[in-house]
Amino acid sequence: MDLQVSKFDPSVDTAPKLVTISGIEWYQNMTVLEAIQFAHETTPVAFDYSCHGRACGRCAVMLDGTPVLACVTPITNATHTIEPLAGQTVIRDLIVDKSQAHAALSAKYQRVKNPAVNLSSDSVIASTYNTSGITQLSAIEWCTRCMMCTAACPVYKADPSSYVGPADMLAIAYRFYDNYDAGNRVAEAVQAGLWNCIMCGQCDYVCPQKEIHRVTQIWTDLRTATGGTK
Amino acid sequence: MSKEKDERESSKTSLPRRGFLKGSGFAMGTAIIGSAALAGCGHSSTSPTSTSGGSTGTGTGTTSATNYKVVNADILYIGGGIGALTGIREAVKNGRKVTVLDKGPFRAGGASGMNWDVEYVSFGLPTDAAGDVNWFPFEYEDPTLEVPGSVTNKQLGLNAVNSDPNISISQDYVNNGGECFPRRNADGSLKYIDNYPYPYSVIQVEGGFPRHGQDELIKSSLVTVYDRTMVTNVVVNNGVCVGVTALHLPTGQFTVYTANAVILTSGGCCWFRGWETVAAHSMNSPDNTADVEMALYRQGVQIGDSEFGAFDFISCTPSGISYSFNAGLGGDGGNYKYFLDANGKAFLTDPAAGYDLARFELDRVYFQTVVAEYMANNPSALGPHGGIYVDTTNPAMVALMRQCYSRNIELWQDKFDIDPTKTMIEVNFEMYEHGGTPVVDNNLMTSIPGLFCSRGAGVFGEGGGTCQYVNARMGSYALRSALKYLTTAAVPSTINYSTAVTEFSRLSEILTRTSGGLRPHVVRQEIQKAAGAAFNPYRTAAGLQAAATELARIRTQDLPKQVCTDKSAIYNTEWKMAIENYNLINIAELSIQASLQRLESRGFFRPDYPTLDDTNWHCMLVGQQVGGQMTFTKKTLPNISWSTTPPSSADKIAKARQISRSGLPR
């Protein structure tokens, strides 16, 4: 199997180049991450991963133009192109810099505490919790912030100023469902471009956490909550 | 970057993956290294093997040992995960500035960065016969039960618990950590797991996702995080810790962080044990390579608990997702009925074997020892990857699984065309935690004043590493100890950077070295395979000795021949691996040698010393480099004991559990 791997060292290169690495022995259920590792064992490729199990998000790359989480994505026995994740700055080869993206996510995930709810009381936390959004809340917990959904989003690609992208909208949605949050998350979602999403579902398609239903559930819940106001 | 600018160059160097530097591949390998070395002198787009492209690490960046930045910090944390979160919150409440160095991308590094559905624990509070609560969790003297405690520093534990403002799960994770605990009953009440028998009055809550705590942490302007920053050594002036040396991975920039107090809260190193294709035989992070711990070891600091690791069973195939927590399927003592060998035999419930079935669920080491012994004695009953099987075709087994595992059934069906509900899965031992940390006093301070370690030796003892709630509690205590230290510590007015320059020279040499020919991943996998063959719940003397011999060979012969093909300073993961190998070899050797030294079975099983020997071994085993040699000594631990008589009534247990839930009145 041959891989075309993007190589880029900003200290000497002005732009990334694709380099062909040949002779990788393929086997059934080999993952993209394994292929990258074997390529690296032939000639250096800088890449990043940690959990090897769809939890940390660090191994997200473009496989033949589609975002994939390399660690849980099998690769077929054919020539493939592996490039760094779209939408983020490339630091080196397949490694991108998500620090700005993650800082923006943190800002949205930070809770605006509801002053009427005493979260220092164990009995308050243990007691009834509005379960209407529980399924979605549980689902969004699995988001690993890999930024693949945003990489796949055609609206974000066309104009990132018009829409924060699915990963950021999930963060807003998380606090929308959170009983203990008092922020106006509906207004925030609209401002973030909720109505500019074209509901194409590319985000759901590339996301490796199948519990998360953006288009059919989460974006729909947010839109319903606006009462139709754009 | 845009696809339009692709320039495709084909490579004629079809090197076999493993044969890179062996036999007939050697000449080719040399040529590539030669070209990289040439390129290391400056720009080069005319290397003889330009078929590999001009950007195969030809940059050099800044690797001069004297070209370093200095950043001044107040309280410096090494590691920004679970061990740091509680402590940093307390530091901020005390108006201290906190600087956090994280080796990985912040919020995606180490354990917290795995976003992994933690089962948070409010620790158990065993009560004495009078029903009064004893504060040290899991503490009792019954040698027939494996629970962390028999070689832990109990005074340290008591000190931490008695001053901990965060006993309640809710306080810490929901109020301060931004979490929701979305695993609720139908009526919205929180699902507690609290049905363990005495002496476990443990409360557990599922659905913990610690990234939220990291989000909340950086709200404060007193907290600054420098991530993708690898700490490589500790700077000591006149015997006092004054800071650390670090490498900023994205740029290759050397930095000295000076600090009034340094708190080491990095994760346990499991990455020395075993190797598949992309993973060690561990679900822990490749970030955790005991960098600072082993730098301290090389400075002569005592390291304890190296022989102890925490294990469980996880799927070992397909290789790409083997030994993975969030993509794998596993089993443990509570699933003993569903463990089968390759012949389909439920060997654990075999009446002829006479195992203590009730003990399987509570005594993890006993369970693992039994299984490991069976595997060692029945090699023909093992699967193609050397493992045994968990019967996931049985819905009862699936029902017992935690959600973080059972959700992977769909992943396997969709992506890997394997249906675990129709095929049993092959599992093998996975090590998720490990000891091997600096010895600390009863306040978590190491032998170097000003340097604290939340996972210091004695914190978890034979439990092998630390678990989440102990890490959180000790991280918090480390901060309180540091604050106390700072009330009287004299911080030096000038810093001598000579040892930092020496350290940066060492790191530069690892990058620029040209002779030897062994790429870092080759040396890495040698270490992992050698240690992994022996470091299991069941350790034979012969296996340990073979590992010790091979590790010594790697250290003396192969590590000096390690050469980075990639000479760039820009996010050079090969250089990073090369640096880490110096730490992995140390911790691997400490782990194997300490196992050989401990002549009993405690925390793991040795067939040549099959029983617990409290007379001779109720102690910590400490490894220390003396005169360039690894030496071991025994260290007695403060002993605090109390009655193991169960409390007189069920309501006293309930009282203890209630306190576990809601915290002490303070």
C-alpha cells in the first residue's frame, strides 16, 4: 500500500508537500493511525495521538479529503492521501494547532451559574434534574473536541464568520441543556449562526460519537427554542 | 494549506517497515540519515534522496543550549489534569498565581484529555466498632483482601483527608468543575453506586468528564497554561528546587521556568509496558513517560512503588484499537463467569480449580493472578494474540459492562465488521496505572525542598499508581503543603542556570547526534517489548531476569546509538521520543528490578514467593541511583491501625456513606 502524506516544516518550507511512502504491508482492519505509524517507521512523519480510542481527538486528519479520526478508522488496501485536519493551522506535517479553537470552545463550555441554584449543596445536585435534555447532554459529553465536524462543515468553510461551526454550537447546546446554567444560550446560538447552518448533516456523518445527533435533535431543539426568531 | 499546491514526488525508497536498519536495508537507511545530517547544516533541497521530498525534517530551528528563555512563575504545576485541578482552584482562592505546564495540548493531554466517562468516587469512610468514622479510605489490615493500603503512607493519607475541603463529589465536580452528572434515574435523581460491602463505604457516580473542570479552571486570570511544553528536568540551586527546564514542542524553544514552589501532578507512566502497533499494552497516554520522575532519579532522588502497577483486561485485537479504553471492550473480576479460554472453557468457575469466587470481585490482584497463572500454565488454551476470551455474546455480560465499553459494540460493528454480540472477544492484560514516583514526606514534599509530588511514593502503594479520587485529593493536599512551605521558605534572589544549560546541551545532543543508526521508535519498541514480556500480574523470576538483562543491553548498547532522522526543531516527535526513551529505560529497569527485589507476593504474584510476607516486606521498596548504580533499600512507613470489626449497626454504615456524599461539617 502506498500513502501520500503531507509533509511540512515551516522552518524550511513555504508550503506543505505530498510525499509518497510505499511498501506499507496492509492487513484487514488496519487503521489510518497504524498506516501513519508504519509510514513513520519508514521515513519520519510528525503526527500526534494519545488515547488510540476516539477520546482525545488528537489524531484527526484528512483521509482522501474527508476528516477522520485516524485511530478508529480502518483503511482500505489502496493508495490514500493523508493530510492535516482542515480548518486549523498546520504546525508540522500532520500536526495542527487547535489552541485557539479549543480556547473558544472552553469559553462557550464555561457555565454561567444560576444564582437560584445552590451547587454547593449535595442534596440539590442529587435531587431531581430536568430530564428533558438529559439524553442530549449525555450525548454531547462524548464530544472529544477533535474539530472534525467543523472541518467537514460546508458553511464554516465557505464563511467562518457566518457560523461558529458544529463543535462550537455543541458547546452552546451543552449549556442550553444544562439545568444549572443561566446563560441565554438561545441568543448565543442564534448569534453564533444557528440559522446559517444548512442542516446538511456532514457533521453527524464524520463524527465518531454516534450518540450525538446534531441535525435531527440538537440543532432542531435550539431552533425550536428560538420560537422561529432568526 | 490548499490542495492546489500539492507537489507529488514519488519515492523509490520502498523500505520494508521493520527491516529499515537491518541486513540489506542498512545501506539505504544510512543514506537517508546521511542526507538528513547534511540537511541539518542548513537549507537543503538537493539531498541525494530528494525522492523523499524536501520537507522530511530538514529544518533545524534553534537547538543551541544557551539560547533559552526564562519565565518566572509563582506556583508551577507540571501537568494540568486531574491531579492539578483541585489544587489549582485552592491556589487561586489563596490569591496565588499559577503557571501550568502541560506536555500535551491542554484539555486533550493525559487522562483528563481523554474525556473518558470517569467514575468519580467519594472515598469510603470505614467506621470502627463504635461507629465513629475513620478517615483513611480503604484502610484495614486484612491480608486476604487486595486493596491499596498495606504499604501506603497512612499518615500522609490522614493528613490529606483531614484538611481536605473537597470531600463531597458534588462540591468539587459540579460546583467548581462545571459538570452535570447526566447519568440520572428516570426521576432526575443522581445515580449513586454505593452497595459495596464493609469496609468499602464508597460512593461512586458515573458520567464524569473532567475536561469541564479544565474549562472552568482557565476562567481565572491567575492561571496561565503553557501547553505542548515538555518538562525535562528540575533545576536545583543549593539543594532547593528553583524551577524546571522545558522544551516547547511546537517551536523547539528551550525554556527555564523558575518558581517559588513546583508541584508535580503528571500522570502515571504505563507506556514502557508492551507494544502492539500504535499502543503499548496500556490505555494510558503516551504523554506519560515519567520524564520528571526519571530526571529526578538520575539526580539521585529516591523512587518508590516501581514494582506496582494496576491492571485489567481489555481487547487486544484489532491491533489498531487494542488496549484502548474508549474503543475497546473489557472485563474484570465482576465478570468472572464470562471469561473463557480458547477452547470455550469457563475456567474460573471450574469446580475442580476451587477458586474463591466471591473474592474475584473485591480482590483484583487475586483475580488477575488466578487468570494469569491459568494463562501461563495453559498456553494451548490461549487465543491467537496470546489472550483469553470474554463472552460478549452473552447479553448478561454486556449488561454488566460500563457504558464506556458497551458503546463500543456499535463501533466495532460499524467500522471493523466485527460483531461482539456474535463473536467472543480476545482480551489480555492492560496496565492503566503505575507507581515509580519520588519518595515524599508526610506532606507530599520530595527530598528536594520546594518540589512536591501529588503521586509520591506511598500514596497508593501496592494498588499501583493512583486512581482519580486519590489523585484529586492528593493534588489538593500538595497545594496546601506548598502554601505552608512558602510561609517560611527563602526564595533565592538569583538563580544559577548552569545545570539548565547542561540539560539543554544534553537535549541538543540527542537531536544532533549522527552516529549509531537506530531510530528512536526502534529503541522504544525494544524497551516496551522487553518490559512487557515480564511486567504482568504474574511474574516469574526467569521472566524478570530476562527482561532485566535485555533492558540493560538496550541502555548500554542501543540507547547510545539512537539517532533522530528528523533533525528539525519544529514539533519533532522523533526527537521527543528519543528524549523520552532515556526516561522509559530508567522506569522500565526500576520496575523490573524492584519486582525482583521484593521477595513476596504483594500487589502482584510471584510463584517463587507465593505468599505475603509482612515480617520482612511490610515496607516500601526504594530505588536510588548511587555511584551510577541502581540500588534498593527498604523504607518503613508510618503505621496507623484501627479495628477491623464491622460497625455495630447498618445505620452507622449509612451515616458514613452520607458523610461521603455530602462532606464533613466544617
